[in-house]
Amino acid sequence: DDEKQILRTHPAYAAGLVSRMEGWSDAAKMIEQHHEMPDGEGYPGGLMAAQICDGAKVLAIVDAFEAVMLKHINRGKNRSVLRAIAEINACDNQFSPEWIEPFNRVIRRTLEA
């Protein structure tokens, strides 16, 4: 429980650091909200879908994608990408659905390049 509480402080802590940099208030907001979930079950604020900025919604997907990639990188790059895409698309309530398809398109184009 203590470790979980510490982990849950990282968005606000990082946002606080970034917000001290002139001109970075939008980035700080994205960082602070990137673990919020459309159903209000996220943290640190328990925000609902419309309350979460678009940048945070995209950052949440990218952050999770990278975490899955790192977890499965030993399987080879292409297999790791497919696994990461599958995991992202299977998370019905974790991510804002309006950003999943644009993310998939970017990944698809990246793989085809």
C-alpha cells in the first residue's frame, strides 16, 4: 500500500517540476492527468473523460505502449509492437476511445515504413 501511494504521487510531482518552467503549463497539465481514466477511476484527481485534457489522454496511451514494449522487448521488436497494440486495444476503460484509433494508425504507418 505504501509503495502504491508513492507511485500515485509521481504525476503531481513531475507536473510540479515542469510547471516551474516558463511556458510549460500545458505540458504540466498533461503530465499530471496522464493516469486519469475516462470512468473516473484514475489518479491523482479521479477526473472523468471530459475533464481530462486531450494531451493527457494521448500521453496515457503512449506511456502504456512504451511500458508494454519494454516488458516484452525480449520477444523481438515486431512481436513486442503487436503485443503492445493488443494490450492497449484490450483496455476498454483505461484509455479514451476516441484516441485509440488515431494511435493505431500512427503505429500502423510506423510499421509499414
